[in-house]
Amino acid sequence: MKTIRLKAGKERSLQRQHPWIFESAIAKGSADAGETVRVESHEGVFLAWASFSPSSRIRARVWSFDEAQGIDNALIQRRIEESVHARSLFDIQSNGMRLVHGESDGLPGLVVDRYGDTLVAQFTSCGSERFKQVMADALLNVTGLAKLYERSDANVRSLEGLPEVTGWLRGHGPTELTLQEHQWQLSLNIAEGHKTGFYLDQRDSRLRFYEHTQFRKFQKVLNCYCYTGGFTVAALAGGASHVTSIDSSGPALEKAKSNVLLNGFDLSRTSFLDADVNASLRAFIEQGKQFDAIVLDPPKFAPTAAHAERAARAYKDINRLAFKLLAPGGELFTYSCSGGISADLFHKIVASAGHDAGIDGYISERLQGAPDHPMTIHFPEGEYLKGLVVVKKL
């Protein structure tokens, strides 16, 4: 077994059981891509077993902090069993759920979503790539399913020195699927959609938006960065008279329209704009428009903390514009999915946006990813999705 030794003082994060080892922390040692290495402190004390990634800033990802633990097929099987079992502890009102959430489930670089009878997996690290076939077999064995589609086309693969790979890994079948979620249905294409085909992490937020729309009787709703229309369908189900949805992807908007029709709603209750959100918000302000509720669910502006300052300006600008468009007493559901933006920083950004817009508001709720996308005590980076519900003061 090859060994990597850390620089003096760099063992503290591992002693807290944080699973990442950065290139800058390593004094010496190397290995092949995905190879399991023994990680030692500067003094030679065992710290962890980890998979090595020669090209990544995250040079190694921890499999185990137990020196007696073998890193083998049996461990992979057991971790997948534990991860799938953990989902039975949550009340997930959908036939789509995340079964494996990377480091949070002790399987760094592996993400697996289930859509009905089909699994979709992303292998985003050298370690998960090395165990890919073992993981695929274990997933089918544990779930009893026969179909597994691979979506290893995330940008992070290039940081690991890995090529993009997509296609059926086990079995085969249609890639156009229909998801049952709460009181509605949502269609998706696992071969073409973002991530593994859909944003399952916003499942509970879509339900909350439906409930708020129904209780507050919102009539005019604006859904920004609408993707395939999950929040649009939730608003219509809650009784909104009209929902305006904006996205810069024409194919996503077409899928959003089909989801509106799939749930039996009339397209006359909707408007879809293939446009830039920022420019559209400015145009609406000039036109004097107002909305009872607005959803801001933008893409990842800050993939790491190093991008936080630039991202903060972008988040502040769209929230400032949204506040100006919100009717008095209206609600803003605003989100950040950027791991580089903490919940505390996001709160400060939204507060600053309200100040610049000349409004104040009540923060009625704090939102996060659905429970099948867990964060753990030792891995706070798992809290990438955070949201606020702000009620504009009269």
C-alpha cells in the first residue's frame, strides 16, 4: 500500500474526520489514479485510507479513518446498503429520490438518483471511477432494480483528469421518464437534463411553494431560472391564476410547457420567456409590473469559496431587482446552490439587496435541500443548497 505523508500541522482536518486532503497539505507521496493510499501525519501516525487523484486540487478523498478497515468490494457493498437504508428513514413523497450523496454517505465521488425503476449514477472522482463496476453491481443488488444509466458528464470530471462518459451501464430502457412528486407529475430525460436529469433537492421547496400559494392565494407568480417548470407546476397546483416562467434554455422551456399540460393545466395560465433573467427583471420594472410571489433559483454562481465575492454581486443584483417587483405583502423564495456561499453569507447578501431596493421584509422560513441530500456533522460542504422565504413589508 502506497503512503502519502502530510506537512506538519495539516492533519487537523482529518482528525476532525473531514474527508478531503488538498494538494497543498501533502509533503510527499503519490499513487495512480483512484488507488487507495495510506495517509499519515508528518510524524508518521496513521490518519486515514483515501483514494488518490493525481490531477485534482483535492488530491485524496477519505474512504475510512479506521486503520483496520479494508478498502475492498465488501466495504463498497456495505456502504451502499447503509445509504439506501437511510432513505427509508425519511418521508419522501415521490418515486424519485437520491440514494447516494457522495461524501455524506461515505462514498466520495458517487451520486445516485432513483427515478421509478431506473437508477442514474455519476462517478465524479478517481476513486469512484476505479470502483465503478463494483458500485454498479452493488446498486442493482441492493435496490433489486435492473437499469442503471451513467451520467458522468459533470465538469468536475475534467478536474480529476477523467473523460466524460454517458450511457447505459446496466440494462437498458427509455430515457424519457415521468416522476410522481407530491400531487403532481414531472417529466424528465435522464440522458439530457441537468445533473442526473432533474433537481430532486428542491422537492420539499416545491411543496412549500405550493402550500404558500394555496394559503396566501397568490395570483401573479414569477418563476426565474425555471428549468423544466417544477415551481411553475407547484404554483398552478396551488391556485395561481398566472405564472410567468423565465429560462435561457429553449429545450427546458419546452419541457416546462409539457409539464404544465401533463398536470392538466391550461397553457393560457402561463407565459414562458426564453430570455436572460437579469434583463427580464429590469424590463418588468420599467413596465411597472408587480408579482405576488417570485422564485429565484439560479444556477451555481460560486462553485468554491474563491468565487464568493463575484457571486455575491450577482446574487445581490437579482434579489434587489426581485424585491422591486414584489408587491407589498408578497413573498420571495430565493435560493443559492453555491457551495462557496454559506447560509450566513447568503442571508447578508439578501439583506443588502433589500436595503438597496429600499424595502424591508420578514424572513418567514429558511430552506435547504431535501433530506435525501444530507449533510453530515463532519462534512459541512454538503450544505450547498440554502434558501430564504422573505415577506415584503407593507
